[in-house]
Amino acid sequence: MADYPYLASNKNVLAVFEKIRTAGKPPKFTNEFIRQMGFTSTNDRAYSPLLKKLGFITDDGTPTQYYDQLRDESTAKKVLADRLKVLYSELFNINTAMQDAPDSEVKGAISRVTGKDEDNVSRIFLTFKALCGIADFKENSHSKAARPQHTIDAEPVIELPKENGNGNVNGSISDVPSFHYNIQIHLPATTDVSVYNAIFKSIRENFK
């Protein structure tokens, strides 16, 4: 059966993970390092085994590549969500959005996959919810959002000889048709109108 970790107290979850991001990377993540970060309660020592379970440090406390991502503000919340899905894989197999499931559903799932008694299920549940509360489960949230593009797409236009007022065609049949191409412009996403004005002014000056 699954064996999930839990913290005796979850009040410092956000503070500990924020401190990990701002503190220097230690050679080994130890209880002494936790104390140096300002968390001196004996309850805070439980963060070492928790981080091991999540894959942020090895069994001897050495930070892993995931620890580096946890220290990067742009990837911290996403990598935490990814590691939670791995650690609690049995729960997410039951419900892929278990982080948003009703409390009763989460507790029921924990009970089934761990076989723990009610007290232990409650402790595991509280730690799970605390961790999910500071993680970002939205897909692709760690990558930069794609810039919206304003494009004008058109096929080449062939201009044929025009009829004059007498119904005759101006120009001979051998006249070569002229081709007109529309230029596709990718405009940057901005609310500054002066940016667009500068772009179109440059186009007018260079394509006369």
C-alpha cells in the first residue's frame, strides 16, 4: 500500500518553500540547514523526509535537479505540482484533479490506498492539501505564454486587363498580368499605440 508522509504541523509549509527559493543552495539539506533558515521547531525537522519523498533531495540530503527548479521562481510552483503527482500517483490515478476534489473524496481515496486509520488519514490529508495549495497544476504554466499575433493572410492577387467603356479589353492578350502580394505582419502584443504607429510609419517609408 502507499506510504505518504505528513507533517506534524503544516503552518510553515508556504514559508519553508519560499525560504528554500531565496536561501542559498546547501551541499546537503539537513536539520541544521532548516534551523539556519529560521525554522527551529522540532516539527520542522519533518521537512527533510518530506523533500526526500518528493525527490527534491536524495537520501543523504543532496539537492537534486528538482531542487534547482524549486529555487527558480518561474518554475517552483509547477515543479512542486509535478512532484506531487509522482508522490501521490495513486490518488491522481483515481482523480486527475485530486487537488481540487472535495475533502471527503480526498480522505476516502487516501484511506483506500494507504489502509491507514482515521487519525493518520487526516494528517496525510492536511499535508497533501497544504502542499497542493502552494503548487500550480495548470498545464504549461511554467512556460511563457504565447504572444498573440495579429496577422493578415492573403493569396497573391492576379490583376487582369480591364475592359474600357466600349467593351474592349485594354492591353493585348500577351500583356503579362501583374502580381500583388500582401505582406504578413506580426504585431507585438501591446497597448501602446505609438508602437504600432512607428511600425506602420517605417513600412510606408521603406515600401513606397
